[in-house]
Amino acid sequence: MSPARFAGAAMGVALAIVSLGGCGKFYWGKPGASQEEFVRDSRDCARAAAPTPSAAEHGIVYDEMYRAYLVNHGWKREQHVTPPPGWYRGLE
């Protein structure tokens, strides 16, 4: 096998492993939403999902409540190695 062909095959295997291995971070997306909308919804959710008001300021929230809140506001959570435009990191 030529070096170029071997490199191509190795790249294909690496991409398959990344795809199957669940590499990447989780991001939130909502069609047509802006970053400002996400920041607002994320902040409101953190307040609602925090055990105390001061905990929300430090990002201490009940994860399932936080995620449910965002889903109820139309956001979708997906895992990406490189997120497409319009996808934002929440509290993870």
C-alpha cells in the first residue's frame, strides 16, 4: 500500500473512531435563535434549576432540570467535535 493510500485509510479509521467514540462536547442549538437568546434562556434556566439563588451564579444547577428547561424552550442538545454556527455551550 502506498504511503498516501495508507494515510487516507488511517484518516478514515480515525474519523470512524471519533464518530463512534462520542468525542466532542455538547452544544445547544435552536433554529433561528441568536447567541443572546441562548445566554438569556441558559441564565434563566440556571436560576430555576439551582438549589439556591447564589448557586446559580456559580453554575451549580441540577443538570436534568437545566436540560429539561432548555428543551422546553425549543433548544436541542447535540454532541459536536466542531459545532456548526448557531450552536452554543451551556452549563455542563
